[in-house]
Amino acid sequence: MKGGFNYNMKGRLAFVTLTALICTTILLWAWEKNPFANTLLLARERFPIPSIDFLEDSPKNSSKSIETDGNLQGKDLPSIIIEETNETRNPGAAPIQEKDTPSSAMEETNRKEDSGVAPSDFAFSPITDQHNLNATSTDQPKVCNFAKGRWVPDSRRPLYSGFHCKQWLSAMWACRLTQRPDFSFEGYRWKPNNCEIPDFKRSAFLRRMQDKTIAFIGDSLGRQQFQSLMCIATGGEESPEVQNVGKEYGLVKRRGAIRPDGWAYRFPKSNTTILYYWSASLCDLVLLNRSNRTTDVAMHLDRPPAFMRQYLDRFDVLVLNTGHHWNRGKINGNRWVMYVNGKPNEDKRRAQIGRAKNFTIHSVVRWLDSQLPSHPRLKIFFRTISPRHFFNGDWNTGGSCDNTTPLSGGSEVVQEGSSDSVIEAALRGTKIKILDVTALSRLRDEGHISRYTIRGKAAVNDCLHWCLPGIPDTWNELFIAQI
């Protein structure tokens, strides 16, 4: 009996153990196949809890995106305007994004189609928009930093003839018409590290810009970029079919003026308009005595130019620039008097040139960013400052730029952030894009007008403006690639 009892107990124990193993196996199998369990697991993988370090402001020397998803709050702006010149603080941590899904890929395709970008017009290697730089997925395609790359020889340059583009190109900037003997600076193109800039095709460009208006607002370097785009878009040839539509925008030469405040031209087949308006400071300039044109001019640091405010709803693409008129000589020479809130500025710190420029740039950027929700088709770019190359003095103290050897100072830009920290800081947290040309242009000191003119040697070297064809053509290639 005792032996039988032990036998029965052992049999029951084996049966219970076997049953437990079978049940455990079934439960594990069911858990693995349960979509709810997978959902919980993937959620933890996709959305890790951010650490304290992630929520802290990024260090000054860290790699930065040109745009962030943070919002620049209006209540915080005054302190940023006054103090943030070289600061690179991140105004807010961007959310960690999921890996690409078919639906997100479709949304991206629709976004590109809505922007008028046809797949045939771009031949880039896979890139992402710059506002996606904070994504953490290792499967994200590389971001194209257009400002980081190198100059390479290109026998297909220049993009147009400096002899023939007389309809759009000012003679003082057409170096082929001067006594300059060397034009090797024309034979280079800019190659970004992570993508290819497609060859410019006039027909494709005008097709993409059908029924659209491109506006340049800025100083004489902005005017150079405007003239460059007109030469590129027409192939540098006489184009009598292109219409002068300056009157539609009030761009007519006033009595006693040397030139109008800008120009506007329309390509009738595609209904594409390209215009330029002179606004060296991006401030609203108002005569204090309208009956006396020699009177002082109110320089409203916190108010965008009246032209921009009046015609913004007609623009599809806007390119801004400012910089070289922000010096005491220019301001005093133009009889500009700083105004804020509709009255003369009484803040001595703000009256300092660097702070006034910073304040103005932040003000116009904040205003434009506030207008974007009501102008959903509008794309805005702020071009960084174009570098000067005066050696052994300044423009009025014998400075010159006689170098004719291309890339004698190097051919590559490796830095992550922009050399124009004022523009970079102002755009952070907005939907306005940076057109970063400063560092790549700094390598091209041989491309300036120098001492050559159509009449002979000049007494004063121009080491600020560029020969055309020349470096501003590259600015436009980068601009077109990012529209």
C-alpha cells in the first residue's frame, strides 16, 4: 500500500508539473501574439522618457539645426532682442518623432506637391527638411546642410554670359565689361556634403514658379542677387517678352531720384514675377517733414518697411537681407534717426549699432512669422550677411582685394552653425528659413569687383560687391534648391 501511495503521489506531481508547463507556454505564446502587448512595448521604445539633460538648453558649441520646433514667445522677445547676439540657446525641446510610416511618407509627398515641387525638378539624394533635425530615429535620411560643403571646379560655368546680360545686369557689376584680365573665379560651383544641387533649367524653374511672385527686399547685395536671378532665368539673353511691371508695385522713378526704389519683371508665359525693393536696414523709413526731402528720416526699428506690409499678400517667396548699412557713417549720412514705439528712441543701449541691428532683425522676423498663418503659401528666407574682403585697410583707407587666385584661403566649410549668429538666433523657433551664404562666400575673396571699372582703374577698391556672373549666382542656386 505504501509503495502504491508513493507511486500515485509521484504520478500526480508529474501531471501537475506538466500541466503547469503547458499553461505557461500557452500564456507566453498568447502574450507574444497579443497586439496590445506589442503596442505597449513599441511605445516605450519609440517614446523614451527624456532625461534632464535632454530638457536642458543645448550648449553653445553644439551642432544646431537651422530651425527648431520651439516657439519664440512674444513675452520673452524683448530680452532676446537686446541680449541674444551670439547666444545659441534652444527655446524648447522638440518632441521625439516616430520612425517613418506609410502615412507620414504620404503626408510628406503631399507637402512637396502642395509646395509646387515636382519630382522631376529635383535630383537630390535623400534628405529631410531642416526642421526634422531633432528626430532620433537612426533610419532618418541625412539632412542636407547647404552651407556645409566645398567649392569644386566646373567647366560648365558661368551660368550666363557677362557680355550679353545687359538688360538686367548693372554695368558696374559686369566685370566682363571692365579691364579685369582674369576670370578664373567663374569656373567653380558649390557642392554641399550630403546632397546634390540639380542643374538649373530655366523651363523647369519657370514652370515651378508659375503664377508666383518672388520678392527680394534688402540692400545692394540683395539687388545683386535679384539681378543674378534675372540673368539666370533668361539665360543672360535679351528677352523683350519679359514685362516691366514696376508700376503695379509703385516702383517708379520719382522726380529728382537717381533710380527707382526697385524693379519688378514678369515672364508672361508662366506669369512668374521677380522683383526687388531697396530697404538697406529693413526698417520703415519715414520723412519727418514730407515737404522737405533733406529733412531727418524716422528709422522705425520695430516696424517693417511699408512696402513689405502693403504687398506681402502678393508674394509667394520672400528673400530678405540686411547688414552693411548698420554703421554710424551710413546712419548719420542718411540722416536716419532711430524710433521705437512711434517716438525717438531713448534707450542708450539700444542705440548702439549692434543692438539696434539685432533689435530690428528680431522685430521684422517676429512680425513676418506672425503673418505666416494668414499667408499659408508664403515661403520666407533670410539671407545671412555677405562678407567683405578689404585687406591692408578699409574702403576709405586704401584697402584692396587684388587676389586673383581662386580658393587661396581654402575650399571647404566644415562648421555646423552659421557664421551670422544674429540671423541664426533671430530665426530660431520660427518658420522662416535661413539662406546661409556667409562662410562659403568668405572663401571667395577673388570674386569681388576690386579696382576694375568700365572706365579703367578706380581710386577706391570695391571689395564688398561681387562680379556677375559670380558668387551671387551660387546664392540663387542654394535658394532655388530650398524653395
